[in-house]
Amino acid sequence: MNHLLKSPRTITTARLSLLPPGPEHLPDLIRLKADETVFGFMLHGTRTPERTREELEDDIAFWQVRGYGTWSVFERETGDFLGIAGLMERPDGRGVAVRFALWPSCRGKGYAREAARAALDFGHARGLGRIIGVARETNHASRAVLSDCGMRECGEFPHQGHRMIVYESLRQ
């Protein structure tokens, strides 16, 4: 599969290819979203294969309606699936949020920062004036990614016994 195909929805960075998800990504997404070390921190936690299939269908439809969404993230050099990154409307009404979830083996390599920064740039270029990010207060790695992408803390809220920190990026 050629992960370097160009489309208005595909992003290529120095090391990554971000592709809108399609049915061909389902096996990778099922493995990723079932993994507690990856999706345990995500809103609503790990997913069943059926829920992942439903979310993929939702992600494809979201792209068609909004012109942005979640990407499947691949390493350009190897074509390996690394995880997901993208922009989604938060179900709690707080707005469009950047999100990312990559395999633990990706940690410490800057892939999440690279993917999140690309998603923010894409969203702002498509006219989104404000994009937020949300992370548990104790999730220092995700908070560092959000800060390193130029987002600033702008609020907090409680969620299931955790203090959640809200970050924002404003279009320049």
C-alpha cells in the first residue's frame, strides 16, 4: 500500500504520513484501541472490535461532513502503523480538540508532537480559529506534547475523579 499518495486530506511531515482512515486501517485500529497502554487514557477508554468498527465508520463520515478528522499515522520510512492523531468535536461541547494515541514504542521519539502539530496546522489552515487539547493532570507526556505544540493552558474540569487540563491553540 502506498502511504505517500497525495490528497488534500493527506499530510506528509519529515517522518510521518497521516492518512484519513479507511477500511484498510481497521485491523491496526482494532489492535490500537484495545490496548490499555494506549487507549486507557482516552475518553471512554479501550474499545471492543465492534466499537472500533463503528468509530471508523463515524470517522469516515466526519471527514466527509467537516473536511477534517482523525488520521491514521504511519512512519514514512517503514510504512509502519504508529497510531492515530487528528481533530474531533468533543462530545462535551468544549469544541474541536486535537487528539493523539500512538503505540508505547513511539514514546520519546517526537512522533506525537509531529503528528499533533501537523493536525493543528491543518485545522487552522481549514479555518478553525480555536482548537483545544485535553489531558489528565497526571498525564505529563500528553501535556508536554500539547505545550510543545504551542498550546497554552486555558482551563480545567473534573472528569471521573481526575482533574483534566484544557489547552488551546488560536489561529494566527
